[in-house]
Amino acid sequence: MDGIRSGNTIGKPIRCRAAIAREPRKPLVIEEVIVAPPKMHEVRIKIICTSLCHSDVTFWKLEHPPAVFPRILGHEALGVVESVGEGVHEVVEGDTVIPIFLADCGECIDCLSEKSNLCTKLPFSLSPWMKREETSRFTNINGETLYHFLSISSFSEYTVVDIAHITKSDPAIPANRACLLSCGVSTGLGAAWKTAKVEAGTSVAIFGLGAVGLAVAEGARLCGAKRIIGVDVNQDKFEIGKKFGVTDFVNSRNCGDKPVSQVIIEMTSGGADYCFECVGLTSLVHEAYASCRKGWGKTVVVGVDHPAAMLTFNSLEVLHSGKSLMGAFFGGIKPKTDIQILQKRYLNKELELDKFVTHEVEFEDINKAFDLLLEGKSLRCVIWMNK
């Protein structure tokens, strides 16, 4: 650990601590690891804090591919650039940055277009390696290879990330707020703002009021939606949802013989203008689509279901209803430009990030963050690496 304290780490491996997932569903183990220097187009980051996203828990639970162990999970974070590899010009040592799981190369047709956030040059994948050469930058002190996660691996005091996965953060934003923009909160905000393009005065129905669903509500509020209907099986979510702009609540277990879609159609005199599925269930996608207004209703799929899950729609209904069904990967957010806009809106006191953070723990207590999320007690738990 002396190399870290001396500051003489550029171009050298760094020994630091990381929380390693060695087996599915077993507590993470904090161990000393070795983080290699960044190669071409790569940046080594000192992680300041990281927050726990449900995707981390999903892959921690997986027992079959794309699961792989031992792995350093974590992908919502904020850090400071320790050193850069060749070909990196966007950031320099000391810059505060947000690593993001979705690449933005700035060169391909998609990254140069306002119509897409799906990079063609470095497409999203579940690879456990660095993308450009499929090797790891992590080993333990015995030389064992440790695998990457979503191109970030923020459950480590230091990590190496491709420059295409990094955007600058305004140092004026507290670390425990800026880290939220790495994934879940931006996904929900973007689904309303970028993908659906919610208009002022319209009605919105959100299926699932977890952190992402509440972020959709926050995005809809910022867009000026008049009515925001939250749908969940947990009655307590209504009081929580009010803080995020939810105006009405439907408990899908208390609808009697009526399907949720009929309840929403009656509430909105024909269906919601925009519906968002934020759980990851095909049955809810169908229910959300049925809840949309004919002619112009938009249903946006935000939740992640099993890869093999299938949607089935009556072709005549699709033709006659005039509705739209679309996906919102990372909410349609373009990492290097839209995150800057969200940061400005936070500093202008328009975007309220504070209410998403329900718990904070030190790195040594990272497993407590998992417990809180599994017990349904937290929206976002921020984990401080060295508070």
C-alpha cells in the first residue's frame, strides 16, 4: 500500500483493496488486489464512492453464463483520474469523472447521431474483459485473474476503464450524488426525457416504483407531466412516490376483477399518454401496452427481463391501435453529452438527486448494502471507499 501513499504510481501496478464476488449469492470478500496500469485508450481511476444497482445483485446471484467468478462487480461510481494511457486526450490526472457502462466512442455513426446512444464501435456486451483486447487489468496477490463487470468494476479502490466509458463530472456536485448518474437514475430520467419525450400536461403510468421507476417519475415531473400514476404491489411505495412527483397510485393486487389496464383507462378517460415498464416482466409490458391511449400512446420498456423472454402481440391490434412500443437502453442517454445536461440541472436545483440516496455505508460494510437492497429497504445505498 506504500505506493498509493507516495503518489508515485503512474505506469506501475497498484496494490489496493477490492470486494470480490467469488461465488454466487455468497458475501463479497474484501481482498488485496493488483490493478495494472492503463493501456492505450484506457484510464486508471481512484474510486471515491460507488452505489449499489440492482444489476450488480442480479449478476451476483447468477450461477450460469454470463455469470463468471471471481469477479469485481460495481458500475455506478464517481472517481478521480490517477493516470491515463496512450491516446487519451479527454481527461488528465486529477479530473473528476463518472464511469458509465455504455460506451460513447464519439466516432461511429450512432455516437455522432442524436438518434441513438448505441455505440457501434464498442457495442454493449457482458464480456468479463477490457473490450479492445479482451484481457483483465485485475489480479489478486497470487496472480489469479479477476474478471471485470460492465466495463467498470467499481467495487475496487482503483479500476481501469476505457476512455469511451468515461465522462467528466463537475467537482461542484457531491460525489455521493454524481455517482447516481452512472446508471439507474439516468436510465429512468432518460426514458421519460429522451426516449418517450414526455410532453407537458400529459399523463404517465409507471409499472414498478423501484429506483428506476421513481427516476422515470422524476423525469416525467421535469418534463411537466400533469398526471403520474404509479403501479406497484407495495402500498408503501405511494408515499415514497409522492416525493418524486407521483400523483396517483394503483395497487395491482387491489383491483378486484379488473385488469390494471382497465383501471388506468378509466382513470385517464382512454389510457395514459405514456407507459413505462420498469420491472422486467413480459406480462407487465403487455399490461402497460394495454394501458396506453390509442392513436398516440407510447409504451417504453425499461426493465430487464430474462434474455429468452418473448412478447406476443395481436397484429391487428398493433395495426389498428396506432400505439408505439419501444425500448430505452440507458434511457436513450448519450453518456458524454446528456450526463453534462443532467449535472447542470442538478446544480440549477431542478433535478433532485438527494432523495434517491436512502443509505450510506463504508467500504468494509459493502455486504450490508446488498442486504438493504434485498430486503427492499433502500433505493440507492452509497458505498464510500475511504470516507
